[in-house]
Amino acid sequence: MKKRILKVAMAGLLLTATAALCWPLLPHPGEVHTDNAYVHGEVTQISAEVNGVLTRLHVTDNQQVQAGQLLAEIDDRDYQARLAKAKAGLALCLANLDNLAARTRVQQVRIEENAARLDAAVAEEALQGQELKRYRELVGSGAVSRTHYDQQVSRERQAKAALAAARQQLQGSHQQLATLATEQANLLAQQQQALADIALAELALDDTHIRAPVAGVIADRKVQTGELLKAGAPLFSLVPLDQIWLQANFKETQVTDMRPGQQVKVVLDRLPNQPLAGRIESLAPATGGQFSLIPPSNATGNFVKIVQRVPVRIALTLPKELQGQVVPGLSAEVTVNLDGQ
């Protein structure tokens, strides 16, 4: 009898201890729980933007870097030469513009000279026309010989020819000035192209120095010093430490009362004794199956209903001592408080 009582007592103690251990893991009223949750982060793929030989590698795997820190260098001699060539092209263009400006000033002086010649030719033509009119009257009265009259006719014709030539010369000068203006527009376009070539050459030269876009940790290094790289070739990955969140996949029956802003308790498998706080940021607009390569099709004869999972994005509140320890890919258990905000 005593043994039976002792066995019952031991079973009761064991049941109590088991309940005490399992109680925190069991869902409580107003809470939903899932162990289908993983840490995510913005893993940045660092790639070469120009072709060339990798001359220096300043980082290695698992090294923490700051934003803007130099990670690697590509041989830049070719890009230095391209920049020098682009600058020489700009210098030549500027020299041509200066020469054109001087020619334009000379042409403007010629236009002024030709305009003055035209004014003189107009005056001379008017004078010779008046003289011819007077000679015509005098030759009729016999005061002037026919020879003098014919000479005046010749001078008047010469004055008209000189006037026409002066007009043509002035018109040609203006056309030459217009040609110079067209040439200037062409040279200005060449100047803009030369400036663009310099900008591109400077950009390519700057791209030979590969820097970290954000602070993080280097991972998955794929290259070694001395390798010939092509633009777009991956070098390594950069895992930011301050862009971490959690994706919890809840059953569709669990998200009925979920709303952004609700408080979340997170327990990472890596840190089981350090629960973290979080809050729901958003719920996915579709189930996880819809984002797979081959979405499920239930329009078949053999239909088996499967509870779908809805991805929920959760923002984590990390204490300073845990920053750098919570990395993408870690597993977690998540409990959402549906009653509080």
C-alpha cells in the first residue's frame, strides 16, 4: 500500500514538473505561437564594376567593415590613361574654341570694313549718277563733248558694279560669320562630349577602388589577389548588422487577429536564455506558396487541403550586447500577443 502511494506521489510530482516546464511553451489565451521563423537581413552582393586585375584585397571572411571602407583595388593604369586622354580631348576642344573666337573677332572686323566700303560705294554710285545726269544735260546743249559724256557713262557703270561687289562682299562676310557660329556650336557640343568622357573616365577610375556601401561583415569571399575580373563578377557578400528583421510563417488560421504593431516575444535557438522583444511590421499580401517557383495548383481530382503559411515581418529590438550575434539565417520561436499593441 505504501509503495502504491509512493508511486502515485512520484507520478504527481513528475506530472507537475513536466507541466511547469511545458507551460511557457504552450500557447496562452490571446497568444499565437510558431517555431517556423528565421532571421533575415539585407545581404549585399559586392561585385566589380570595371574589368581589370585585382591588385589588392584589404578584407577577409568574417571581418567587420564600416561604410565607405576600402575593400579591394583593381589595376587602374588603363583607367588613368583613359582619363588623361579624355582631358587631352577637352584641352584640344578648348584650344579650337579659342581659335574660333579669334577668327570670329577678325570676321566681325571684316564685316565692319565691308560695311564701310558699301557705304562708300553707295555714295560713289549716287555721285556718279548725278554727274551722269548733269553731263546728259550739258551734252545736249553742246557744253560738254560726247567723249566726256561717254567717260561719265563708264564711270557711272563702274560705280554701280563696285556697289554690287561691295554688297556681295558684305553678304559673304555675314555668311562666313554664320559658318563660324555653326562651327562654334559644333565645338561646344564636342566640349560637352569631352566633359562627359572625363566624367565617365573619372567614374571608371573611382570604380577601381571598391568600397563598402554600408557597415557590415564580409562573408563568402570568392576571389584572390591577381585574378582577372570582369565587370559584374562577384567578389564577396556584405551582411549589414543594423538591417535585421524576423520572418515568421504563421498558419493561415493564426493570423485572423494579427495587426501591425502587436508585441512579439522572440526566442532564438542560438540564444535560448535571452528572449527578445519585437513588434509586427507587416503581413505578406499572399501566402508563402504563391511566391514559390511553382505555385500550388489545387484544380486537380486528388485534392488534399493543406493549411497555408502567411509570412509575417517582425522588427526586432536588439540590445547593444547582442548586435553582431543575431545574423541572417538563425532559427527562432515567436509568440504574438494578440491582445496588446
